[in-house]
Amino acid sequence: MRRLGVLFFVLAACSAGGDTSTTTAALPSTSSTVEETTTTTRPVQCAEPPYRVEVLPERVEPTIVDPDDLERNDYLEVAGTSSTIWLDSDGDIAVTLIRGTLPLEMWPGDSGRVSIDGADARVGPFEDGSWVVGWAEPPGERCDQFTMVFFPPIDAAEVEATLASMDRTAG
């Protein structure tokens, strides 16, 4: 009952007084500019490919080369990837093992299936004379995807021997 009395008193006080006026507040005019920004997130750098290659084609030097010391190509240009690279005796790229990407193009011809230390892989020749191998390990995230490129001159027997020699290491 007390609340009702207070409410009644407030209403009576508000309506008392014969003069009514209206107040209008002028809001300042505002203008805003929306700028579009684009951010590019670089992919996480994949760790070195976790494979030991025991057999390389005969013309390939066994020393691994730092990718930063080489001219870029379609396979080495992908940000976030990590590569193991072998050169031939002339200093040209002979074999690359890339972690973090699958081949950038479709096989133009036939391809076959091989097993690389238990992982199912697709392998085949490209029109430029190279042989490309692509495979993914579970769970299949970007750094679980691998590409191996054998640059010409190369033949199927050399590719097969190299792939058969690969062992997965920790990582």
C-alpha cells in the first residue's frame, strides 16, 4: 500500500503546474568513414619433412641444400612449406621433398599408387619430364601433406627405388 501512495505522489507532482514546455536537444551531426583493411595471415611454417631417404637417383648428390639458397619454382613458392632439396652434380635441383603442400597441378597422364612407409601415395610423370609423388598422413592437416618432385632426367625405376627406401622418422 505504501508503494501505491508514493507512486500517486510522484504522478501528482509531475502533473502539477500549469506551464508545459518542450525541450529539444540538437544532436551534433556526425560523419564516419569506414576503412577496409585486409590482413593476410601467413600459414604456420611446417617443420622439416620427417623422412629419411636412403637411396637417391645416381646423378643426385647426397648433400641437402638450404632452400633459401636456390631460385624459386612452382613447388618452393608456397608459403609455410618446408623443403628438403638435393641437387645434381651440375648444381641443378634434382629432387625435392616438400612438407605442407600437395602438387599444384593435376597429373596430365596416368598415375599409379604406391606406399610410402605405410601412407598411400599417388605417383606419375608430368609433361615436363618430372615425376611427382603426393601423399597425406592422418589427420591430413596442411603439414601432413607431402609432395616429392623428381626433376628430369629421371626414369620410373629411379623413382621407385627412392620411394622404397624412405623411412618415416620422428616429427
